[in-house]
Amino acid sequence: MMTEDNRTNGTGPERSTSPVLEASDVTREFGDVTVLRDVSVGLEPGTLTALVGPNGSGKTTLLRVLCGLLAPSSGEVSYHGPEVSRKIGYVQQQPAFRPEFSVQETIEFYTALVDAEPEEPLDRVGLTAAASRRVDSLSGGMTRLLGVAQATVGDPPVVVMDEPATGLDPGMRRRTFEVARSLASDGAAVLVSSHDMTLVEEYAEHVLVLDGGEVVAADSPGALCAEQEADSLWDGFEDIVEGPADELAVLGVNR
Amino acid sequence: MTHAQAIQAIVARELATVVRTRSYWVLLLGTAVAIFGLALAGGGPEAGYLPTAVDLRLPMELLVPALAVALGYPTIVADARRGELDVFDTYPLPSWGYVFGVYLGRALAMAAFLVIPLTILAGYVATTAETDAALIATHQGADSIALFARFAVLTLLFGFAILAVVLAASALAWSRRSAVVLAVLVFGGVVLGLDLFVLRGFGGELVGTDSLTGALALSPTSAYRGLLFESVLSSAIETDQQYAAPIASVVGLLCWTILSLGVTTVAVTRR
């Protein structure tokens, strides 16, 4: 359950650095399996935070709990941002839209839900030139960008993206992170889950490492590397997580 | 931003989806051909509006639910499978608003699917009927276009109720395939099964003669049939016998509609 406390005005030139979205001691269970265990995180306005962790570590579950799409089994998620019509923008792992519509019509539909202008979201992700194309004729990367555009509709103070760059070519991956970076520069608290340590190291200001449903490290990429005495975030990540970082973690099963 | 504007956007999206889906045009054509074919086969159009309504009554009991299944089953389950219901949760769009918008959009489409062929058929009756029909039936046995309009309105009311049940099936389904199965179960169970259950209850004396007219309101098909007999076909037949309880039948159809939309809203909220 998400609580609200609009004590700060999270966006604008005098924005606060206190978290706009905060999870406190969040545990999430699915039957006998504990997917998240006592997770506490805070997302600050104007900051791009990356959520990294092996497959099956609970990243998607955490993102869904933060967005209010899943209720935590215990703990609390609280929103402290400005009172706006849309508080959190969300890009699911595989964004999909009704195939009968064009890019422009799709974004117009979403903007109609919050009474916003459709031009800005498309312009932000660079899809203006493809506005007249049908959604089902878009490449996977362009569909992801449309998903990101959708997440920015209504200028939500928090934007959450679930592996928006996975499966894309290097150029598209970089483009996705650039968009995330620009959203953070405009004052949003942006949380992106990713497996691409190179881009995370390059673009993110804060990194949360999730392993076995717990946050095992949280700091800037540089500080994490320094703590692990690693040359790169990837090397540091391998040292932080239990077991091989490229192996599927199955929660509820001992490694 | 009000909920009304968001609901309007949902309604417009549903209508645009129907208009842009080629298979729905085929469905509209098929519906029109079926309505015309059945009416012409019965010979009703040459005799007037009331005979045409008599010819269409029984086929409509099957055609309208089939149309509701075709229009309603893919809607909510498809949005859920694409993850759009999750995305909607991040917008100021309550679950009831989404459900109401989807229902309204599909109901308008269904109205068009039925009203267009029926209007053309009424025009055909007006030009081919051998007997003169008045605008309003002024006495027992008189034919009028108003009776045919009443038939169309009651058919829509029946269709809207079944559409709401189909949407509930779509919201409860976990895949497009399961939505088809559930929609077929709605067709078999609610449309045919419940109707037969009430009639069998009467035959087996579970339902008494005194309570039969009220019991008929429990089944959407029986309620629709009862309303047609009471308010359309009764003008052709002079009798003291009451076919159905009109108010109970209308309440029955409204209850099916409202309760089904309630189930749909709960199912969407809990997804």
C-alpha cells in the first residue's frame, strides 16, 4: 500500500534532495517464496538511479511495489512529491500498445488521460518522425521508446523503467539511457533497472544492487567501484553479488 | 482533468479499435445479412413491422449474445496481456472508469451493429409491406413502426446486459484463449442454460404458476423474451394472460448489467 505525504515540492529550481518516493522495510512474499526482504530505498528528485542485480533477484517485483502495482506483504511505500495528476510514470519490461493505432494516436490517447500535450513526449524520445507509423510496424527499440514516451506523459515526478534497454542494439540502449538522464536533469526521480553495467556506470548517479531480494549495496558507481577496489562497475558487481553474477538466481532455493 | 475526460478517451479508443478492425466489418456485414436473411425467410417484411419482429425474436436470442461475445471477449484480457492495465494504474483513471469506458465504447459499437441493419430493414418493410402501418399502434392488432422501434430498443437492452457479462468474463480470463472459453460458457450458461433452468423449474413444479413471470426475469433471455411478448407482440394477440412481469424483467436485465460491471471492476482492480 502506498501512502502519500506531499511535504515537499520535488521539482523546480529549488527542489529538495529528500526522497520523493521511499520504500521502508518492504517485504514481498509470493506464497512461501520471499522475493523482497526488508528493502528500504529512496528516490531523490533530479537523480537517475539504476537498479541492478542478477536475473530473478527481485528487480521487477521491487519496481512494481514502488509503482503501487503490487502491495508489499509488509513495510511501506510513501510518496512525498508534489500533488500532481500523475505521480509515477511506468515503463513495463515489454511495452505493448493496441496495434490498430499510430504512434501519434497512441500518445494522444495517453495524454488525453491527464490532459497533457502529445508533442513533448514524442519529441523527448525522438519519435516525432515516426509519429504517423502504426504501432505494429515499429521495431522493438522504437516500441520501447514509445513506452518511455508514455511514461513521461503528464510530467510525473517519478519515472520507473523496467529494463528499457534490454534486447536493443547499442545505439538504442544508449538513446534510452540518454532519455532517462534528461528526465532526471529536468527534475524527475528516475529509476531504471538494467543489466548493462557500462551504461549504468556512465549515466547513473546512484546504483542499487539487489541480490536474493535484498539491497546488498547502494552508492554512486564510483564509490561502489572504490569499495570493491574494482576497475569497473561490472567487476565490482561480480564481487558484490553472491555466486556468479551471470547465473539465474532462483529465490527460495539455496545456491 | 476530470474522470469524465479520461472515460471519454477510453470510449473513443474502443470505438476507433472497432472501426479499424477488419474482422468487425465482416461481423457487421454478417449481422446485417443474418437479420435480413432471417426476416426475408420468414416473410415478415411483406406483412409489416410486427410480423418482422415476430420472425426475428427467436434468432435474436442467439444472434445478439453471439455479437456480444465477439465484441466483448478480447477487450480487457488483451489490455491486461499487453500490460496496459498496469500502465493505466499510474494514470488518474480509476478501475471503474476504465471498465465503464470500455463498456460504453463496446455498447455503442454493438448498438451500431444492431441499429444499422434494423433501420435498413424497417425502411425495407416500409416500402414492401402490403398492409399500411401506422406510426403508432392505436388499437389491438394494429401494426406500427413504433412497435418495431420498441423491439429494437428491447433487443439493445438485452444485448447490453449480455455484453456486460462477457466483459466480466474477459476481465476474469488469464489469456485470450481462456477469454474465448469463458465467453462461450457465458453464452451456454447464462444465455441458454439459465433460460432452460427456469423453464425446467416450471415444468418440474420447482417454479409455481404464480411466480413464473417473476422467475422469468432471473434469466436475461427469458426477461428479454418476456418483455417482447408484453410490450411488442401482445398488441397482435388479444388475451388476458400476462406473459411476463415487465418491471421485474427490466430490473433483471439491469441487475445483470450492473452486477457484471461490478464484477469486472473488482477483477480489474485485483489484477
